[in-house]
Amino acid sequence: MTAGPAKRIKVVLVEDSEVVRMGLTALLGTEPRLQIVGEAGSVAVGIETCTRVRPDVVLLDLRLPDGTGFEACRQILKLLPDTRVLILTSAVSDAMVDEAIRSGAHGYLLKEIDGRGLISAIRDVAAGKSILDPAVTARVMQIVKSGGTGRDALASLSPQERRVLALIAEGCTNKEVGVKLGLSEKTVKNYLSTVFEKLHVSRRAEAAVIYAQEKIR
């Protein structure tokens, strides 16, 4: 019995520039595993579109005419907690990266990324991974460092919690961590909850950066 075709990843574009949306549609249309199911040029239309089509991934700009991508991200995830949000913007600052993480975004990319990299990032985010542009990672590390979390917090982790965190930092999904460590996905989630609590963070990206920061010291 042959396996059926892989499920396509449903994507919604929220970007105020029609020209950019057209370019993204053309680019992502070259990848058969992706399907553009909606697009919007504002926060309000973006939230309405996502609620209606229930995408797997939202490609979201931060600068929109009726608000910010942060607002859109919070509202979309409140209504659709299983949807993944990937920020794609031309601007980056410590404050913007910090706000994006606090808003629940699962990735932050700059528009300078090439087409192959963007397609790969969308697929990775849909699979449960967190994605940060290299230029953004350094800023997240500084934010985490200034927050006072680091070596002492990591020292409080059990050996198994450190193993889970190390795999998360490598970009593994909960399922992949479970396979590598012989744990159920639910058990991995429980370990992550404890890790987040001990590190005083709420996102995988923050925890991964703390681990990476201490590892290179």
C-alpha cells in the first residue's frame, strides 16, 4: 500500500505591501509542500483571515497600517493556539525582538533571507521548531543576559533536563527529543515546563539561547 501525499502546510501572509505579498506568493508557490490559503494587509484583516482559514503558519510583518504585528501575533495565538507565527520584517532592534518573543512568535527572520532559506524556515516552524535569524540571535542573547538568567539557573537543571534542553537548542521538536531520549512526547513537555520555570523564561527560543550562551563561555 503506497503512502498518500504529504499534507501541505497552509500559510497566511500578513504584509501591508501588495508588491511584497505578490513576490512571496510567487516564491512560496514554487514549493509544492506549501499552500497560500490567505493574505492580508492589516492587523484586522489578518486576524479575520486566520480565524477563517486556520493556517498552520502565519508569515507576519511587524509594521501594519492599523497596528503592529505584535498585536496581531497575540490575538492570532489566543484564537488559534496551534498556529505557528513567523515574523518576517525588515527591521530589528532589541526592543522589537524582546516584544516578538513575549508576543509568542515562533520565529523572527529579516527580509534579506533568500528564498530557499525562507521556505526551509516555514517548514521548520510548522514542524515545531523555533527559528531566529543569525542577526537576531545575538540580540536575544543580550536580552537574556541582561535579564540576569544564566549559569546559576542552568546549574539547577537535572541531567535529564539538560539533555532535553540541549536537544531543543539543536532545533529538535518535542517528538524528536522523545525519540532520541526514549521518552513520550507528554513527558518531554513536562520536562520543558520545568526547564522554563527554572530558567524564568516562557519560550523555547529563550531557553535555547541561554543554553547556547553558557555553552560558549
